[in-house]
Amino acid sequence: MKPLETKLRAVRDSGRKALVPYFMAGLTPDWTQHVEAAVHAGADAVEIGIPFSDPMMDGVVIQEAALTSLARGTNLDSICADLAKISVDVPLITMTYFNIFHHYGLERSIGKLTESGIEGAIVPDLSLEESGPWHEISNSYDLANIFLVAPSTNTERAKLLAQASEGFCYASARMAVTGKSSDEGDAAQVVAGIRAGSDIPTYVGIGITTPKQAKDASKIGDGVIVGSALVQLLIDGAGPGKIEEFITSFRLAID
Amino acid sequence: MTDAKTFMQAPDERGRFGEFGGRFVPEALMPACLELEIAFKDAWSDPAFIEEYNTVLRQFAGRPTPVTPLLRLSEKLGINVYAKREDLAHTGSHKINNVVGQTLLTKRMGKTRVIAETGAGQHGVATATAAARLGLECTVYMGEVDTVRQSLNVFRMELLGATVVPVTSGSKTLKDAVNEAMREWVTCVSDTHYCLGSVMGPHPFPWMVREMQSIIGHESSRQLIELGVATPDFVVACVGGGSNAAGIFSGFANTSARLIGVEAAGGAAVKNGSPGVLHGMRSMLIQSEFGQIEEAHSISAGLDYPGIGPEHAYLADAGRAEYYPIGDEVVLDALQLLSELEGIIPALETAHAVAWITREAGKTIPKGSSVLLNLSGRGDKDVAQVRSLLRGE
């Protein structure tokens, strides 16, 4: 079992719902302090977005954050250098698109990420069918691969994806890209599909923007992922204090 | 597929042409891609579907389009140029072939709505047209920059009952329109088919679109024989994503003809790109040192794309087809030349292929050679832009 999964299973075993905020790496020069503030306020793991020019699975907020970060001149090397400065005791998980790693080299990317303290990777456009080479290399590096399961995924595929996932399995709460959402979503059905295949921790994300939505999602899964709502705050100039306040409000809602 | 002697067969079971292609999409779209693959295979081997497709192409789209010997251009260049007249197909370009097939497939899959991306607007207009014919709802995503330079096409789509959504993200051109259409598809995949306009995207799109465009190659092959040309020495087509080129190459892939794809210099993915993953496929892409996709630049909205269809990447890699860039500066000359010598105003995209032939006649193309040009679209949509450019505005 990859170290990430051991840690996240321990969170679940302690009876705690996991809270996983998403940050866009390099959005501001002091972005690593934002990650630390979130952990201080009770995040159980942190998703670190690496900016890509063409984020197919992301809505306008994360698109804007990616372009802002890229305009600051960030790249995989500079982001990994920043990551080394982060001092937190919860796991860091990266999320980005496959071309970043494909271009940098798979083994070189995985080596670089794990050296920089990354324990898991979510690569939404790397389908299960195309993930073989990436998976094979990551196995010798303690990098956990996390797959998404969507409402459109059938039972058979959900089982395969749950079994292929390491660390946790990402339950997409709705048929949407990242960002604001007001509908109820399909998290219950997706989580049930994952649990039919594996007892891996299952976190619900996509469209969770309010503490109320987080609370509902946490009753369905083992944790929640909050991205765009937080990134919007950061785009609007939030500092560590605001971030702690935001994370605390979600923490209170799911505890 | 692995047999080096036969080209343009079906891709392997993972949707690969050699090292290119595949299916790199979010899980939310995987079931739709798998469903589409099954539906396409089923339809494409069903004689009743093929019959309907061919009937619509004949009765509605104006096929077969003729092959015209370009006598005055040939005389000027010292070669024999034949034009496959896709500009005469309904809606003014080859795009109609693909959308007739995909909209029939949409109905067969029980879906009621199509979405599409468009660059120059030709694919958007074609999709809106085919959707209107079948009573399908239609939404077209178009880069904001392109809605300005092709504003008449926006109005045409609206006349045809489609909704046009200007895309304001990224470079606001074709690449971003594809991103936006993919994002939209995630939200509505249960009742909506993504009618992709070129030989790109995740499997089965590159294969399916090539098959639906292969009628260009098959017709030309027969028509050239009637004109006394058993096999042309060259087959030349412009390439953005590469659907018109894939269509015409299909008829000649396993002959001695040299296959030439002409890319816009500002989007020359084969010459200036490297392997990468974008829009669901592994192909050649123009990208930065750290794998960020760069913006293409071209006088023609339809070639403003930083990638190329995966089968073209494979044909280039295998040495079966050659791809050359043509800069904006010679495109207008080519457009004027064809207009004045032949009475055909080509689309700016097509003018790239004309420019390559004009430049290479007597050089890469030996004197006396026979050249089949895919005259992929008519230039009506570009006339306002060309007027501004020629007046130096």
C-alpha cells in the first residue's frame, strides 16, 4: 500500500472526515504560505494544481488561476522548488494534465514530484486505458495514482477505477467541470459504485463551494475536496487569515 | 495497421495510429467515447446506414463534387493541376461530408442535440445545417477572435437556428473553442453528441471523421481515371486538424502518389511541434519547454490550430506523407492567382495548398507532373477579410 493510502485510511479510522482544499501552485508569490494556513486550520491533505494552458476539466476560476500562475513564469521546476519550502504534516497531492508530465518525461516527472514531497497524483485526462506506463513507473516511487469516477461511469468501470486508485478515489459529484454548482449532484450513486469495488477512502469533489454542500457530501463520502471556491478567494486577494477562516468554516461543517 | 505497406486502415483497439492517437479524456467523457465507438462501428458496417448517408450526400450535399482540370494555372506552372471541388459542396466546403454522417449517427444513438467547435465557421455552419435538416438542437463554440473575423458565418449559423457561444478563454481561437466544447460536453453528454469537426480528439473521432471524409479521395480517384490520370504524382491539401487532407489522402494512401499536407507556418505542428497530449489525443503539438500549448497564428481561422490529427502525425512519422509550412505572406497571392486564372475564389485555408503548389512547381514538383489539389472550400467567407488585407487596412 502506498504511504498516502496508509495515511488517509488512518484519518478515516480515526472517525474524521477528510477535508482536502485545492491550491493553484504559483498563483501568488506567497502561495506556499496559503497551503500552510489551510493545514493549520484543519486540512487533512492538500491538492496542488500545476497550471496547464488548456485545462479541459476546469471551469473559469481555475482556468484563470492557471493563466495567472503561468503569466508569473511558473513551471514544473519552479513549482517543485517552491514545494520544498512547504512545511506541513499532511500529504500533498498534485493535480494537473498529462501533457505536463508527458513533455517533461514520465520518470523524470515522477522522480521530481516525489523528491518534492508529493505523495499522490490526480491526472484527469489520463484515462484508465492510457495510464499503464505512468502507473508502472509510479509504482517504484511511492506515488499514489488517484482516479476520478463520474456519474456517467457504469458499475463495471467504477469497480475497475476504484481498484486502480491508490490513496483515495475521487468521486465526481456531478457531470460538470470544476466550479460553482447549485444542483444536488449524484455523489451518492458514484460513491456507491466505488464502494462496490473497493474499501479505499472515497472523497467527493466537483462543485462543492459552500460549507452546507461540504456537509452533505461528507455524509456520503469519507472526505470532501474544495477547489474553485477557495481559488476564487485567492484570486480576490485573500491572505492567510481569510484562508484559515474559510477552511475553518468547512471544517466545522463536516465535523 | 502495423503492416508497413498499407496505410489509412482502422487504428488499433486503443485507437492508436502507430504511437499517435489514443483516448486522453476525463472519466466523465470516457463512457461517451466508448459508446460512440460501438455506435460508429455498428453504423458504418450497416448497409442501410451507408445507403442513407450516401443518399443525403447526393440529394442534399451536392455530391459527387467534380474534379476540374485547372488549365490556365497548369499552363502557367508547367504541371497538370486538377482540383477536387469541395468548394462546390453544400455550405461551401468538405465539412458537410462529416456532419451529415455524424448527425445521422446522433439520431441513431437516440441523442437530440449536437455541439460543435468551429474556427473559420465552416464546420459550425455545416453542423448547424445538418442539424437543422434533422431537427437537432445545435450549439456552436467559436473563439471570440474568430467570431469577429468571421462574423458573417456567425450570422449564417444563427439563421440556421443554431446558438453560437463566443469563447473568451485562452487565445480565443479554435484551440479554446475545442476546450470549451469538451467542457460543455461533460455537462450534457447523456443527450448530446459532440460533433467534432476534424480528424482529431479522442478515439474514435480521428478515425470516424477520416472515414466520413474518405469519400473525397474515393471519388477523386475514380474521376481522375476518367480524365486519363491513373495515379496523380502529388496529392496536396491544406491541414489544420487535417480532415480534408485525410479525406483525399484516403483515396491514394496505398498508391505511388506523394501525399502533401500544407500547414500554416504559424501552426506547423509537424515541422515545429513535438509529441504531446491535448484534446484527447497524443499527437504533434506546438508547445513550450514545459509542455504548455502555444498559440497558433494564421491569416486563416481554420488553420489556427497548434496541433494536427494523430493519423497525420503517424503518416509523417512513417514517411508516407510530407507536411510543409506556408506563411501568411504568400497566401493572398495564391488566392488572387486562382481567382484570376481559374475563376475560383478559394478559402484562405485552401489558398495555402495553392501557394505550396505554385511555389514548388518546377522544384519539388517536377515539370509535367500531375497534381491533385483538394480545393477544400470556397472563399466567400473570407472576402471581407481579404478586401481589408489587400487595401492594407
